[in-house]
Amino acid sequence: MDHTTPAVPASQLDVNSLSQLEAALRRLDGGFADLPAFEAEGEDAAGLARVLAEVAERLRDNYPYFHPLYAGQMLKPPHPVARLAYALALWLNPNNHALDGGRASSRMEKEAVAALARLFGWETHLGHLCGGGTLANLEALWVAGQLRPGTTVLASAHAHYTHQRISAVLGLSFEAVACDARGRLDAGALERRLAQGGVGTVVATLGATATGAVDPLPRLLALRERYGFRLHADAAYGGYFTLADNLAPETRQAFDVLGQADSLVIDPHKHGLQPYGCGCVLFRDPSVGRFYKHDSPYTYFSSAELHLGEISLECSRPGAAAVGLWATQRLLPLEPGGVFAGRLARGRAAALALFARLRADPRFVTIFEPELDIVVWLPRAERATEASRRSRAIFAEAARRHLHLALAELPMELIGPYAPHMAANRETVTCLRSVLMKPEHAGWVERIHAILGEAASVGGSPDDWAASHV
């Protein structure tokens, strides 16, 4: 079948920006011109070239995460300015633990984190960068445990698995709460558990990993008023969508009150266009910094100014991550209606467009409409086992056509309302899942759907699939 393919450059990877990195590196080098000359230990140029060529060859054994036909996991290439600024900082390799290890990069981190806090209306806050959402959530739950010792942490059954694991690491009691038919924390089930007492913290997920579901934050805030728990928002995936102008009204309401959470997590290495790993934890009340208080006489002596290591569980941290984030936010400010916000909205528009095509396609069953930019669907079949088998077959067939998807194992109780015709002969269903987080996806929806159709036809019609499983 002939598909109209959007034009792509001759080189799939950005190589033209290397000259800009060289110019910036020479400018950086000029800042140290007054130092006495010295000769760095020489390197074997031929050896470097040989090893780099081997590295490049090994790295070719990857999915094309940068390409619009990669529509699988939450992987997105960093913006060129982030990649270049990060690389530039590596010539100094700053450490943002103590100021004398990363003077400029520490200040850049504070400025970049403050810009993230302002996204949620926080002019005063405590926060810092860290390796990713897992460690950021760990710090938030650690502080919650200090404030509410001996109490239980609650999160939805579809919250990220790290909350349960982190709670175990921290010695905190954890319980999962049922979800509603849209994969969100069920506020009614939550209230019934709250009424039993002993709950110290509730985790609200704004952008569940599997489905992109957004917990009903306004209702959770109302429950906080009644039951007095601490509310932590895991917005590692969805936090940046506070800038999107094309959210559904109910989802918009959740993001509009995100700043009322006690703490939150956002991952710049997802929608923030940063290299891995770059997560961020934020606390609305700066006084929780008292729990981090410690002394390090061999690292905190150089300045009376706050060292980032004094408000972080991590010690050594890459200053390059802060430099990359600062540079990106300098080029693409986090403002409504800006370039960054527009690109975010285009990814969501792509998800809605793909969802609409799949919903109108009799070969597939769609579950709830995407709240962010994640689409989940499954092949139409008479039995859950057959739908799961077909999902895996389509996943493989699509990959042979260079379309890379993801699979999600979801409980039948979530799928059932959208596929009432399907017999629940297993507890879970293997579904197809796409994360359309690149703005370029908006121009590739038609091609993605066409390839899905080709992959689905390999095993015959839905009637054939059902007949094969009698």
C-alpha cells in the first residue's frame, strides 16, 4: 500500500548543531584564558576514533526513539539546546552537591527549579533536581513519613509501582485504592478507606504511566479538608500539561488546582525535553527543609549561600542536568501560548486524532478517551485471551513495518465496560498502547493508522480470529 509520508531530512539525527557546540566550547574556553598554560595528558586519537566508531555501531541496536514511527514508551529526544548545553557542561563536569563543585550550575538549577515551581503558582517553595521521578517521589514520601509517622500511604491501583516499593524502602505502610472506569483513583473508595482512619498521605497521579489517566484532584482536595491527610501529586509524566490549551474540562480542572498539593513531582526528562536523568521534587512549604538538615564540614565551607546538598538526599549530582534544563527554559519559556506549550498541545492533538481513527475502525476497541497523549486500545475479539494474542501479533507485525508500539497489561474490570461483547476468560487483557509525546506525531497519525490496519489484517478478520479460538 502506498502511503503519503511526510518529508524527512537526509540525516535522521541532528548533526548540524555540532558546529554550534564547538563555537560555545571555544567561548567557554576563553573564560579560563588567564590561567597558566599547561598540557593535558595526550590521548590516542586513533584509539578514540576506533572506540567511538564501535560505540556508534553498538548504539544502532536501538529502537528509533527520535522518529515519529516510534510511538511506544515514554521516550522523547532531548531538545538540541538541552543536548548541547549538557555536553558543553561536561567539559567542566560540575557537581551540584556543594557550591564550590558547581557554582554556576547550582545557580542555574535554582533558577530552573523556580521556573518549574511558578508553573504551579509557587513563588516560595523548596525543591531541587534529582535523577528522576522515582527518587523525587522517594524524597516526597520520606518527608511525608517524617511529618506523619506511623500512618499509611494511599495511592490508586494504577499509580506507578514505585510508590509501593518506595514505601517499603522507607518502612511506611502502603495500600492501593480501587480505580474508576476511566483508570482514575475512585474518590468514593478513597473516602471509605479514609473513614477507617490511620491515613497520613494520599498520592494523586496526574498522568498514569499505563493509560495517562488523571486522578480527580479537586475531589481529593475536598477530602483533604475533611480528613486532614497530606496530598502528594505524582505529576512526573503529566505535570507540564498545565500549559496545554486543549485538555478536556475535567482534566483542566485537575491541573488548575495542582498548586494546592503539599508536594509534587515533575520529570523534565519526559515532556521537559531533557536527557535522562532529570527529575524534580517540589514542596509547597519550604520549612520541610529542616528534615534535610545536616553538616558536612568538608563540602559546605565555601559559601554562606544555600548548598543544594543541604536540601537533597542525594549527594553528588550532575550539574550538567541543571545546565541543560536552564538552557531549554531560556530558549523555550514555560508560558501559556508559547512555543513549548504549543508543541505539548500538538502531541495531545495527535493522540486525540489517533483515538478518533481507532474508535471508528471496526477492527479495534478503544477504551476511555485520552486525557493527555497516551492512547490505549485492543483488537476486537470474542475472548480476552484472543484479544491478548492479537495485540501481541499486531505489536510484532507493526514493528516489522517500522512502527514501534508498546503493550499494556490491564485488568479485565477496566476493559470490560468498553468491550461488553468480550468474554472475560482471563483476569487481564494485553492491550496496545502508544505514547504520542513528540509534536511531529501530529503529522504521522494517518500513516500510523494505516500501518496498524496492515498489521491487523495479517491474521484475518475479527470473525476469523474468533473462529480460530473456539
